Amino acid sequence: MKNLIFILIILSALFTSCEDPIEVTLIEADPLLVVDAWLNNIDETQVIKLTSSQPYFDNTPATGVTNADITVTRGDGEVFLFTHTDNGTYTNTLEPSTTIGEIGDSFTLNISVDSKQYAATTTLNRTAPIDSIRQEFRENEVFGDNGIYCELMSRDPVGLGDTYWIKTYKNGEYLNRPSELNIAYDAGFDSGGEVDGFIFITPIRELINSFSDDLLPEPYVSGDDIRVEVHSLSEDNFFYMETFRDQLINSQNGIFAEPLSNTKGIVEHTNGDENVLGTFNVAAISVIDYTVQ
């Protein structure tokens, strides 16, 4: 009995010592430009956001870059001027019933800030048409509760190399947990899947269901509204999003997580060698709205 008590005391001391806070000192670095330039072919105001990077443990809102000149030039020479509106947000309001471009158009982003020049080029690729959203009631789920689960029915067009970002909104709220970030290469997860021209594979179809804090799928209830958007990506931006997702998910691995690093997109500092964060993409979008029965 005395030996057991001694062992328990030792274990208690070990576990207590593991809970001691560790002070981490990070090397301070100069702020970098962060470009959030996700445009699309929808008849709506186009938005580009510029901010400055900040220290890892700084949880305050990022500081907007307010003194930039921004243009986006289509391949045929049409220039779209983006005007600053508020705290690093730049907008371009298109003429009624017009869009920024068509499938196959190329675009060049140019940014000028304090004599520094930044640029990126991308192409508006096709997206996958959406057929429907399917629902079913499931019982005795191994992971998750009994209830209504939904899946997206969409087929990747024939032809290798189509890439997508699939965004889901539940009752108007974007599902933005790391585990809910849904991207696809053709109809699968990556370029080696050899699933060109197929309906999206099951895990991608079912990532339109939300997840709980415990990373378990949550059922819908009758009356829930679902909006799913399939955004086309350039291949470079697919790999950017893949790295970004892996970084976010990696942060959930506790003591086994690998060190995080900044994810670099396709924007370059053209008159210097400064790293630039964020990226530039022009998407075609297919959309479906559905009310759970």
C-alpha cells in the first residue's frame, strides 16, 4: 500500500510539472504584405483586401494597408481599378449585368505601395456544375449523432487538371473550421487520384455537413438552409489552399504538430525580393441553394 501511495505521488508530481507554462520568445520580423484577392465571375462588387502580417501571438485584427494603387487587367486590355473604401479593403463595382470576364480569360494583378511593386497573373478556369443536394436520415452512426446528413452531387468535367474550392453556408453562416475546408483536384483529393470526369468522391460530397468542436459531423435538421458554391481555382492556388489547409489541421495535433510557417501564394514583389503572403485567384462559380426537408 505504501508503495502504491509513493507511485501515485510521483505520478502526480510528473503530471503537475507538465502543466508548467513555457514562455516562448519569437524573433520579431518586419511586417509583410498580405494580399487577399479572390475575385469571381459573379455580377457583384469585386473585393481585394490588403493587410500587414503581425506576430504569431498578436490576436488583434490585422492592420489594413490603405495607401495602395491596385488594378486588375484582363487579357484583352480591359483595366479594372480598385478603390480603397475602409481599412485595407479595395473594391470595384461592375456595370449592371456585367462580369469581370469569361472562362479562359487571363488576368494580371498590379499593386503599388510606397514605391514597391507587386504582381500576379492567373486564369479564370471552368468550374463543376452542380446537379443537386441529396439528404438522408442515418441511424447508428459510428461518428456523429443520428439525424439528417446531406451530400453534394456534382460532376467534374472531363479533362485533367480542374481544381475547386467548395464553400458551404449553413443558415447563412460560412463553415470555416479547418476540418471543413473542402478542396478538390478533378473529382478527388489530389492530382494522383485519377478520378477525372467523375462525380466528386464521397468525402468531398459529404464535407457540406458541419463539424462540432470534437471534429464530429453534425446532422442538419428540417428547415435548415444550405448554400453550396463551387469555386474554380488555378492549379497554383489549389496547391496554395492545400498547404494552407494542412497548416491549419496540423495545428490541431498538439505536441505532435510540426512548426507552422507562412503559406506563400502567387503574388511576387517585382522590384525587390520581399516575401508576399496571400494570393490572387479569379473564379467561375456554380451555386445551389437547398432547404432541408
